[in-house]
Amino acid sequence: MLTDADCRNASCPADQRRVRKVDAGGLYLEVTANGAKRWFWKYRVGDKLRVMALGHYCKAGSSKADMSLKAARQARDAARRVHQTGADPIQKRQIAKVTEQASAALTFEGVAREFHQARVDGWSDVHARQWLRCCEKDLFPWLGALPLRDVSAPVLLATLRKVEARGALQMVIDLRSFASQVFRYGIQTGKCEGNPARELTDAFKRHTVRHMAAVLTPPKVGELLRGIAGYQGMPATKAALILSALLFQRPGNIRALEWAWIDLAACLLTIPAEAMKRTKGAKLNGRPHLVPLARQAVAALQELQPLTGHGRYVFPSIRTGDKPMSENTVNAALRGMGYGGDDMTAHGFRAMARTLMVENIAGIDPDVIEAQLAHGKAGPLGGAYDRAEYMLKRRDLMQTWADYLDKMRKGADVLPIKGKAA
């Protein structure tokens, strides 16, 4: 029989691939030429010899999870007892492993991850990451190990109350929705029979959506535009403020503008589909977003071109031209002009444009405004305004808006005017 010293000092001669150090009852230690040591137990099932791996060797008293001589003997004895019942220890271990995996797949976390994997190809990368990150933070620690069918409405409610208690009311709404998706998938795949998240729709404090701050009256907009005109900061930042007002695109699209997207001769900005806020499928297969450039926008870009036109980005980072400006640059410039977060934001230029055009410029089709905002339109004609045949209306819209901004900046008559777009 082996001793701890035998196991500790066992080695394999250089001229052999492996050697076996035999203990008793079919147990042996296999030592390979690279110094690895593993425990095995051999036994018979009928006329067939079977060898069962028990684990890697470690010396007695080690903190490792591997097996000392004593632990290997205990594992051998446990396997021998199974064998004496007439069962095959290896087969039983395999069945136990499959059963454990199947049980794990039926837990809330297992089903949630399966659902995420099934849907991730159709989601945007940002949404896919956010969905899983929120579940891992606020759902899995409390519900993850529970069988999906055992998660009742009170159990889910108690979990979501923890999030509500820290004041994250919008997160509660999102998490309830994510959980509901998991339960619906569980119903579809036969892993549960009901959707307790559906019963919790009105169980939480009401979350009041706070819209992005924006300047929405002509006199205040005039003040803002005069502030931008007198801005003394970086020329690229000033141009970003001007174009945010003129183009009213999403802040992420403004700061990431590339010179390759701009055709100054054609007065057109073409934002690729993959750069837009869309589903993954729409990013891959959708049309680019077209933004006609008014004379004022072209002039702003022509003035900036000598400064940044040699690089990729219209508004490059001041640290490195390999990246666009920070997402906080425009907001920081507004703060420097005296506009707090409750007064005006980079995203507020979109609300400003839509509100003033609808309320103060007559004759503009709201659908054309929505198309220029890159808002999706439901129904069979959802993408109609993205077609080239509608570009005349969109060009008129952008020039009318730019001219109206000039009037407000100059403090001229800002009463409702008749727009060119019909």
C-alpha cells in the first residue's frame, strides 16, 4: 500500500510516458512524464474492465480541491459501494452530472441565460449587455438558484422591492419587464406554466418620466443662440453646438460625425445605418439616415474643415484624433454658458426643434419632422419618408428651420411663419 511519502515523491522516468503506483482495492496513482499525478480506480462490469478517474493528487493538508491519499481511498470506497449495488459508478456519475445540468437549466438564471442567448442576435449590442447586466445585479442573486416554476408573484415582488427601496423606480419597471420575458419564454419551452411578473404591473410606486431639459420658447431660444454665437471655447465645440441646433440629430450621432459621411457639394449628410439607434437587424439591413444640410450648416462645416478635415471625425477628441469628442462636451459647454441640467441639454435640441416647428412654423408635415428626427413610423408606410423622392420636403424643412433660427438669434419677429414645406 502507498504512503503519503510515496505519493509525494512519485515520479516518472524520462524514458516512459507514465507509471502507476498501486495502492489497494483497485486504486492507483498515475504519474506522467510532465509531473502530473492522477488517481484512478479500476473495476469490472461483467467481463469488461472499467477505469474511473477520481481526481488529481495533492499532498495531505493541502488547501487545494485535489485529492490526498486519504481522500482518494474514500472516493474509491464510495464508488465501490455503488458498484456493489449492481450499478456502474461511471454511468451513475454521468447521469448525476446530466441531471444537475438539467436542473440548473430549469432555474430562473438558467432559463434567463437561455432566453438571452436565443434573442441576443436580434438585439442591439447595447441592449443585450444592459439586459444581462441588470439581471446579474438585481435578479440572479435572489432568484437565480430557484426553479423557474417556483418563482411566485410574492417572491418576485420581494426581489423588486429591494430595487424600489433604493429609489431606482425606472429600473424596477425594466426588471419586471425582463422577468416577464423570461417567464414567457419558460411557458413557450415548457419550463413553467405561468407568468407572475404580469401580476405585478401596478404593484410599485409610479415612476414619473422626466424629459430631457430643453429651451422651448422663441425668446429663450434666441438667447441660447446668441450665447452659442458668442461662445469663446474650442472652435469644434462651438461648431458642435451650432450643428446640434441646425440638424437636431441624436447627441451620439452629432459627436461621432465623420467627414466621409458629408457631401458639402450636395449639401447632404448620410449617416450609415449601423451608426443609428436601431435594432441589430435594422443596423445590418436598413437604409442610411439622410440629413439635408441647410446653407447655414454647410457654412459651419466649411469653417471647421480646415481645423479637423484632415482626420476622420468632424469633432475629434482633444486628446486623440482617433476618437470623437466626449459625450459630455456639448453639455459641459452649455453649463459654461450658464445653462444647468434643468435648463438645457444636448438632447434638448431635438425637443426644441420639434416643438418650435410644430407650434410656430405653419405648413410643415409632422411626419417629415419625425422622419428627420429618425423616429420610426409604424405601419406599412413606416419607411416611406426615408425614400429619395421625399428629399425635397426634407430639404425645405431643414432650410426653413435654419432660417427661423437666424431670425430668433437676431431677435427679429419670431411669430409663427409660413414654412416652405407643404
